[in-house]
Amino acid sequence: MGKGRFTALDVRAIVTELKQCVLNLRVSNIYDLNSRTYLMKLAGEDKRFLVILESGVRCHITNYAREKPEMPNYFASKLRRYLKTRKLTNVEQLGRDRIIKFTFGTKPTLQMHLILEMYSGGNIILCDYNDTMLAVLRTVSINKANPTEKDTLTSASGPTAINTTKVNAVTNDAITTVANQ
């Protein structure tokens, strides 16, 4: 049986691998494999990579061809519209959380960000250079009193750093060790 979900350390490892393999490649296409899983095809002069993005679960490079639908879903169409032919210029883990931020484009005012959340139900969020949300895979209700009212956030800012003073001594030492690596 395979691993169920990524931990923060798994995210750190995949971000390192992605930086080594796919940085500075261009998005040649994006496919929806199902309602939560997307395949990003990246290519350069002599390199081609397929990256799986599964909301709430995983992100990794693959060599396996997947069956793709004839017509992309709405979210895949949005991703194609904004990201196709753009260069992947950065991949980073936000804080120490299970969130990966992909940055596309070289000019700061034209950059796009794709944020992959790998916790709970997860989400995939497309933002412009101001971090204004352009498309979200899954809308989430944040109003407990009226669950039908959708959130109106305009920013996808990253999580704040972990407050290590509230963490027990053993965990604090582990966090410090990982942070210093």
C-alpha cells in the first residue's frame, strides 16, 4: 500500500527535486485527469517532464502517460489560458506547511502563481502577480453562520511561520534541525 498524503518534509523534498528538474522549462499543456488531479506538461530544448498535481494529496514528476479527456474541464481551461507557454521560474514551499507555490513568468508584473495545497481537502489556486485569485479548483465556505455564502478573499498569502514557543521541546529541536539543513 502506498503513502496516503505528503508531510511537510515530503513537500520540502519534492520542491527540491522540482527545482533541479523543471525550473526554467515552459508549460506546453495542462490536462485534467479527474476533478482533483491535473497533469502539467513542461518542456525545454532537450527536456520534457510531466508533473502530477493532486489537490490535497501529492505532487510529483512522472514518466507514465495518462489517459486524457478530449475536452478539458473549466479549471484546466483557465490554467491553460493563463499558463500555457509561460516559463516556470520558481518553486517554493510556503513556510513549513504542505503548500507549494509555482511561479511562472520572468517579468514581476506579469507573473502568475499556482498554489497547490496538500492538506485536508486541498485546493489548487491560480493567482496573478498581486496574489489576486483568478481561479480556484474548489470554493470553500468560511462563513459558519451562512455556509452558502462563499468567501471573498482577494489574496492567497502564505501561512505564517510556526510559533515554536508553543511547541514542546522535542518538536522544537526537530524543527530547528530541519530549518538549519
